[in-house]
Amino acid sequence: MKIFRLIAATIAVVAVEIFVALAFILIPLLIFGGDLSTILPSIFFYLYWVAIASGVIVIVLGIPSYLILEKKDHVSISNLAMIGFMIPIVIFIVLSAIYSVGSGFSSGQNFYGTYRDIIVNGERTLWGWISFGEDALKFGIHGLIGAIVFGKAMFWMKKSAHAA
């Protein structure tokens, strides 16, 4: 039965992560008055990859973390939330280090309405580090919410199984 609870909790996380990603897109768009029609064609593609990535992360890192906590009798929402917050941040930092750009590369972006240099000659600028930190925080929030949903789902299903 435990495997079914793990699968159901994973499905719950993936479903919630899709809505979290949608909120991260739509809330700023509504607040700052963006045009939904410009992103509508690609939004489903983006949400598809959010579902795939969150599912893989839960299966490869989240479930083993949960099982280790369970074996050590340290499963709690706060422990799961802390691990859930850290896992995507670590993944983001590792991938950023692996795929960092070399010297001579420069890029910028529209950062809250003003064009900013993000990388100049292969080095992050202050705005680049602010953007990096903001992205890391967003991934951490995804993980935090996913871990809380996973933990609540597992606790609820265990409680329901014991009551039956």
C-alpha cells in the first residue's frame, strides 16, 4: 500500500506544481498589465515541462529523501519543507555552474520594465546576481510547496488507512 501512497502523493505534487507555475506566470502578468495572447501559445508547453521536471525531481530526490526521514523517524512537515526548498535550489546552482557562459559573452533582459545588463563578458553583473537569486528563490518556493503537499498527502493517506 505504501507504493500507492507514494504514487498518489507524487501525482498531487505534480498537479499543484502546474498551478504554482501558472500563478508565477499569471499574477505578474495581471498586476503589470501584460498581454496574455503573446504567451498563450507557449504556456501549455511550459506547463508540460513543469509537470515532467517536478515529477522526475520528486521520484529521483523527493521520495528517497522522504524514505530516509521516515526510516530515521524524522518525518515532519518542517523537515520536508526544508528539504523541498533546498533540492531545486541546489539543482539550479549545479546546472548554472555546469552551463555557465565563457568570456566574451554578454546578455541582458527587461528586468521589471527596464533593460539591464545581466552578463557582461562572461561575468554576472549586480542585476545578474539579483536575477539569479530571484530565480533560485522561485525554484525553492516550488520545492517548498511541493514538499508540503507531498507530506500532507502522505500524512492524510496514512491517517485514512489507519482509520479504516
